[in-house]
Amino acid sequence: MSLAQQINLIVEQMPEKKQILLLELVKTMVSPDDILSDEDITDIEQARAEFARGEFVRHEDINWN
């Protein structure tokens, strides 16, 4: 069972009043930088596909001077 599933199971067992409090707490812990946009997800998928095809430059092949 994933961590998210475990959290969900526990939260579902809590009284609604506590769920509301927990929701407000969690909102304070999430920044907009933590949330991926659809464009971010597409870019990540594209990068993974390129990497799988061997389309990358190794760190040691870059002239950093």
C-alpha cells in the first residue's frame, strides 16, 4: 500500500471536524512550487523518453571552463 493510500485510509477514519482541520494544516504545508502543471508533467515525460532513447549529454562530457 502506498504512503498516499495509507494517509487516505487514516483520514477517512477521522471525524469530519478533524478532517477539516487537517485540510487547513496541509494547505499551509504545500507551496505552489510543489504542484506540477500539465506542462511540467508533459516536459518530464518528454525528458524521460529522450533519456531512454539515449538522447542526453553526460556531465563529464561538458567543458565547464
